Amino acid sequence: MARRTSRIGRGWLVVALMMVACVQTMAQEETRREVLLETSLGNVRIALYDGTPIHRDNFLRLVESGFYDGIAFHRVIYGFMIQAGDPATRDSTVVAPQVELKKIPAEIHFPQLFHKRGCLAAAREGDNVNPERMSSASQFYIVYGKRHDDAMLDRAQQQLDKNTHGSVTLTPEVREAYKRVGGTPHLDGQYTVFGEVVEGLDIVRNIDWVPTDDQDRPLDAVRIIRATVVK
């Protein structure tokens, strides 16, 4: 009887620990800061990760300053990603705020954070001029990507091996996410992922599908009308 009681007690302990972990996860999600991008094609809501505080706080600062208001998505590649944040693309009717722009240190946390569909990541200059992989202070991209099968993921791993000298390996969990959700695995471990789309992924898709010229610029400008912190 004592052994049965002991087993029951251990069972309740496991359940209790699972409940605590669940509550902690929910609390972390509730404390995430969120930004609403009102674009000319619809709204996109983004949650920022607390695990990348430099990028989170920098992005919030730019949003609160009005920096992104009127900015265009200047680089759009079908089946890949949409990119914005270049102040030179701002609508001339919007007064550009005086915000100091600079590079910020990388906060790359792979495999915890990877390039799944809907992720928000920082653009940057190439490794040849930026070996520390520092991020642009203002330019970002949102991944749309595609779903991958094993053969596609094997090819992506070969590209990763070449670009990272074998330092980035797609884990079974990450591979499964790329099969189920989609994304762009060949960028993993090389760019800072610092948030994800929580509403409006269909809008990201619509922007990703707009016609572009040979420089990957949309033929009809797609703009961020207004960016605001909503949580």
C-alpha cells in the first residue's frame, strides 16, 4: 500500500511540475511586446522575443519614434521573404524622424530561434565585410519561405555546412518544423531572428506574391502606413 501511495505521489508531482512549466510558458508569452504593422495590403501583428533584448528594444525604439511610418517593402522575393526598413524608401509626405542608425550586435540563438515561416529577422551586410554578423539597426525581413521535404532539407544542410564551416546543424525538431510549417533553413545560425508574426501571415503571403522588377522591388509600392506598439 505504501508503494502504491508513493507512486501516486510521484504522479502528482510530475503533473504539478508540468502545470508550473505551462504557467511559466504562458506568462512569458503574455509579457512579450507586440507591434502592429499597418501596411497598404493589410495588418501584420508581430511578437518580439525577450531572448533577443538588444533587437527587441531597438525595434521598439524605432517603432515608437515613427521611423517605420511610410517605409516601403523594398525587397520582395517570391517564396522567400519580404524586407523593409530602408529610410530612403519613405513616402515623401511623411516627415522622417531624426533617429540615429547604426549596426547592433548579433543575437543568434539557433536552434531555439530559426527561420520558420513568419519569423522576424534582422538584415545585415555580408560576412566578407561583416564577419561578426552584426545586424542592421533598421532593416528587417519577414520569412514566408516554403515547406521542405527531406531532400530539400539535405540540400539546405549542405549549403549550411559550406556557409558556416559545419557549425550549424538542423536538428530533428527544426527539420520537422520546416516540413510542417515551412521557412528558409539555409539562413539559420547566420542572422538574428528576434520575433514572429502572430496575426496576418496571410498578409505576409500577399506581399510575398506581389509582382516585382528584376531588382526584387514591387512594381506597385507596398508600404508600412503606420507601426505602433500595441502590447
